[in-house]
Amino acid sequence: MDFEIIIWIFLLLITLIGSAFLFCFLLLRDVKPYPQWKRYDTEKYYEDPETGIKCPFPSLSDSPSLTLSVIVPAYNEEDRLTPMMEDCLEYLERRCDNERSFSYEIVIVNDGSTDNTSDVAMGYVRRCGCDRVRLLNLEKNRGKGGAVRLGVFSSRGEYIIFADADGATRFSDIDKVFSSIKILTEKGKATYGVTQWRVPSIACGSRAHMEEDSIATRSFFRTLLMHAFHFLVWLFTVRGIRDTQCGFKMFTRSAARIVFHNLHIERWAFDVELLYIAQKLRMPIDEVAVYWTEIAGSKVTPILSWIQMGIDLFAIWLRYTTGRWRLANKGD
């Protein structure tokens, strides 16, 4: 009997080891060292509603022509986009009135929506003009990471922030994020003698200070998933950042050029890869507490999305560790 148990344990171990090797093989098979992404011709233009002319988006490699670009990825957000945009525009217009040197743009990225998101977004382009608000319509759904990347590639700002279309983060908290990144860039400016936007730096909004309150309102299962995800992030990828998933991250233009050109992941775990790349390249990163509230209508499916993110986290670590993914410096 004891011998049979030993045989079964041995077979189980062999099966588990074999499965692990097969899983790693599948994750490494046909992997290209640098990101392979495609931008369709129609995605290179935005519409000027006054003339009806299709105008080319700028390139991230261009020098900046305004202070701040706000990238808003939107997939089926016809109901949640309006409150977010009103909050965003109120803050940005007030800041323009109070600070004459400040200028901004909002790039709404319609990520292949099947509802009226494009119409809602175009309404803001007509209302504000295409120098203030631009709509980037994607031919097909890319995922949040893919949508943010193309929005960043189409931006004009010295500083670039992406913000979720649900408006879960209070937009006025951008003041704290801005202050944080300015401190980081001031240090780099003093060290390297370059303009601030050329100093690769990142400031991340964070909900970590609200974690205890959120646990009190979550089910035990969702809390367990949250802690498991945080552990996997710490184990495989990013350390020192308590909240990698808050959709309120600001980059200097120089930092955005580097991290987004190296980004492979296009779905929910793209935030983690961005921060992993930044830490690998020793970019300064600061985490800033922001006010956040849960908004109904989340596109994250608790179990499937968490499983996919877990696989992506392991894939990030495995592919970079084995050299199958490599970093190319695209900055200044």
C-alpha cells in the first residue's frame, strides 16, 4: 500500500512538472523580442468637425506643443463618459483661467465600442473644438492597454496622464499627481540640465490608503483574489508600488516614449508591465494617494479577468527573465 502511494505521488509530481514545463513552453513559443503592434490608416487621423477634414494625429516623437494630454480609453462607455468628461473639463478650464501658461488636450480613444460611445465623444469634440478634444476611433477592440498606447502615441503634451472613462478617480486630484511628478523632474533637471519633460519620471495615483475600507465592503472571495493578485505582482514583477492598477498615471513625455514603445501587454495587466519596464530602467516613480469611488458598470469580470492577469504577470516575468522580451530605449 505504501509503495502504491509513493508511485501515485511520483506520477503526480511528474505530471505537475511536465505541465509546468509545457505551460512555460507555450508562453515562450513564437515570442518576438519587441512589441508587434499595428495601427490602421484610419486610426492615424481625427476629424475636425468644423471643416469635416480628416487631420493627421501628431507623433509622440514630436516635441510637445502644450502642457498636458489626458488620454481617456473608452469601451462601451456611452453612459459613464459624460460625468467623467464634465468633471475633467471643469477642472482643466478652471486651471487654464488661473494659470495662463497652462494648456491641455483630451484624447478620447474609442476602443471598438459597439454602443454610442463614439457619438458621445464626438459631441465633446464639437462643443470644445478639436484643439481641446480629439477622438481616436480604433478599427477593432485592442484592450485598455492597446487603447492607451495609441492615445499616448497621438498626444502633444509635455505631461501625459491616462484616466479611466468611468470617472472613479476625482479628477481634481491631478494637482497632487502633478506636484509629485514636478518634484521628480526638478531633481532630474538639476542633475542633467534638461527641460523637465525630458526627465523620464512617473507619478501614479493610488487607492492603497483606502484598502481597509474597501475590504469591509467586499466579499471574502473578492478580497482573497485581491490579495492573491497583489502577491503575484510583488513576486513576479513590481515591488514598492502598493497599487499598480489605479487608472490615473502620469508620465513625462520622455518616460512615455520609452515605456509605451516597449509595452507588449494590451489587456488589464498593461499597467504592471509599464511599471516593470520603468523599474528595470531605474526611472523615478512616485505613488500618490487619490480619492476613488467604485462606479457601476465595470468591464472587469472577476474570475476570468483575474486569471488572465495572473497569467500575464507570470508571462511578463518569464519572458523578460529569459530574454525573449527585450527593452529598446526610445527616449531622448
